Amino acid sequence: MDCGICQKNLTQEDGPNCVGCVRSMLYPIRLELARVLLEKEALGKKVEAIVAEDEPEEPLDNAIAILRTAYQQQFEMDEVQQINEENSETERQLAIAQKELELKQEKAKQLKELLHKRRANLAAAKDAARKNEAKKWEELKEKSAQLKADHDIVHNKTVDAKAVLCREAASLLGLRRVKKKIKDGSIKDCYMIAQLPLPDLKDINNIRCTELTAVLDSTARLVYLCAYYLGVRLPAEITLPHRDYPLPTINSPQTSYFGHRTAFPGTGSSLSAPSSPTASRVDVSSFPRPRPLFIGSFDVNEIVAQYAKKEPVAFNFFLEGICLLAWDIAWLCRTQGFVQGTELWDDVCDIGRNLCQMIVAVPQSPATFRTLTQRDLQIRQLRSHSTSSPASDSNMMAGRLGSGSHTSAHTFLGSAAAAGDNPSRNWRLNKYNMVVDPLKKHLLGEMNTAEWELLEEQEWDDGGEKMDDAVVIRTRAMDGKDYDESRKVVGGEDVGKGKGTSGWTKVKSR
């Protein structure tokens, strides 16, 4: 081939000499590429006509039609083969899953049998545990009942010992009941202590003051000893005669058991020498004063009514004291189950009868106590399933000296469980003023009907001023070493001493 520019013959050995030579060399390659592309396009159309799903619009020649028919047959064969292969794989997977299912069903069956066996074992174990628990519970109940019986036996022995101590104290102090024939010929029960008659508080107007003071001293000592032996703390604290004070006194419930320093009636200053300047500056008059259980009169012929007229303020304090003592006795009787004679104020005033029915009364036999205890337990069990009124609770505790105590876990008076069985919890006379007020009204009314002179308001005030200075009481013999003249408790007037400094005891007016 000759170049149009350089006019040389182009050969492979010589190579191109110019641009025209290069162009001339590329023309055959381009023509070959165009031919190949045209052939490719023609073959593509044939392939499309062969593989097309729809029939072509233009008629196909025989060769393409044969190829199209062969392609479709082969395609259908391939689809069938693929479907068969998929079915085979599905069947294989299904067989594997079926086998696994059978294995799992077998395992589930084994687990179910094991679970059923375990449930049977668990039910047998529960049944055995229930029987064992019931057996242990019965054994525990029997042991508890035995321990409770032993506890009851010890408690009964303790109660008997307490009762013996109280009766011995009453015997030593001479508490007894006697029959007395009165003017109308009838027989009346009278009560004695320390060889002196123990009167009903409603009948003290015509009793000699000295005899009443002696009787109250013995009665307060007996009540104090009984409360100590029984382990019961009285609501109103009783203070027996001691070195600093020779006569019995009683505190109101609001001022009892506080441990405060107490200014006893008739003490205007401290009862003992102060141990320090600080103690010497303490004013005992600011402390609550107990009520006296004595009358400050030593005229053997003076009776209570005369003293009440002469010293009304001191008599009011004394009246509060004896009412507190009677209230203590009635409360103590109720704690031991002796309810009779404690419901009304006039019954509470008969302190001799209440003491005798609680201490001197013939005790019941142990068999009777066991019967009462069993019946009480049955009543408590029935009452635990149904509510009961407070009125019926007062009859639950049988009267037995020593049955209730503050120092024993058995029948402890302060427990909530014993609240319903303790008659002292449900007492109508739960305040001592409910005894003081009607008794004062009764005694004053009796004085007025006996034609005693009515006291005017000015005379009551004069009596109060006088009582701020003195209440006449006399001490028993003392050595005098620890008492100065200002602390002596004497009656009458001392020589050389002015009025108000002769040993009269101060008691503040209400």
C-alpha cells in the first residue's frame, strides 16, 4: 500500500513514515472492527429471537426456528431438573427434620416420664413431710402442754406461798372477823385488827381519833405487806412509818412512784440534815405532799366529827388519805379476782370486809382451782372466736389470793392478753375521787343531821390558815439525835414556844 503523502510503499518491515502512513495502517483494523460489530449485532438479534419468551413479530428463518425450539426444550428440561433437585433437597430436609422430631419427641417423652416420676416423688415427700410435721406439731403441743402444766404447778405453788405470807401477816396484825350483837338484837359482822375494830369509813364520825389513827396504821402496814408479797404495785403509793417520819402516809396516783423527794405532812423543812449547800437550798414545800393516814388529835375523848369541825382543812386531807387507802384495797381485791364489794363507793368504804374476803376467807381446794382453770381456758377459747363485752370479762378471773401479779410472767397484770380477764381494767370506780366526794358528802350530811354547828366560810378560811401552820400529831419515842426542835412532831404546845412553832405540821390547802 502506497502512502498518499510520502508516496512510499508501506510494509511491516519499514513501518510508517508519516501521518498518512499511520492512517492508512489503521483503516483495515477499523474495517475489521466494524465487521465484527455487525456480526455481533446480527448474532445478538438471533440470540434474542431464540431466547425471547414471546413469539417474534417477524418470521424467523428455519435455522433460528430450530435453535429457538431446541432452546425452549432445553430450558424446560433445565426447569424440570431444577424442580426435581429442589424436591429432592426438600425431601431430604424433611426426612432430617422428621428424624429430629422423632428424637425430640422421644426426649420429650423421657422428660415427661421423668417429670411425672419427680412429681410423684415430690407428692410422696410432701405427704411424708406433712405427716412428720403433724407428728412434730402434736409432740410440740404435748410438750408445750406439759411445760404449761409444769408452769401452772410452779405458779400455783407460788400463789399458795404468797397467800400464806399474806395470811400470816394478817394473823400477826390480828385481822379477823367477829360476830357482834347490836341494839336491835340482830347479829352483825365486825372486823378487828390489832385488837381494835376496823370501821366502815361511812361510820367514822363517832370514832375516837386516837383509835382510828392506830387502826389505820395497822391497816396501811397490812396492805403494804400484802402488795409486797403479791408483787403488785398499788396505784396509790403507801409510805410506812420510817426513821424520817413516824406515821403512815399515802400518795395520790399522779404523784406515786416518781422517786421524788417528798415533803411529809408536818415537815416544813428537810427531814434530815443536808449533806451539801446545794441540798440545803432545796425547798421541799414545792414537792407534792402525800395524804396523811392519821388524825392529828391526841385527846382520847375527841371523836372524828369534833375534829372535822375544829380542823376542816386537815380533815379534808385525812379524808382523801383514807379514801385512797380504801381505793387501793378495792383495787387490790379486783386484781386478785375478788370483785364483790368493789362496785359501789359505799362497798369500797367497808375496808374490813374487803380485806377479810381477800385474805382471811377460807381458800378453795387445789382440785377446785384446777377445775376453775380448765373452765377458764375453755371460756377463753370460746371467747377468742367471738367478741365479748367488758361486763362479762369481769367474771372471767376466779377469786384467788396471789393469782395476779406485776412480778410474774404467769397472769401478768400488765399484759395485753390478761387485760380482758383482769377486773381492775374494767372498773367503774377507776378514779379515787369517785369515792372521796360521796364519802365527804355522806359524813358532812351525817354531821349536819346530828345537829352539829354549820361552819361559815370565814371559819373554813380560818381553819385553812391554821392548818398552814400546823396539824397536831405526836411522835413515838425517838432518841432525838437526828431531829432538831423544828422537826419534832408533837401534840399540844411546848413551853416557851409561840403558836405555829410548837411542832404543828404544815399541810398546804387545796
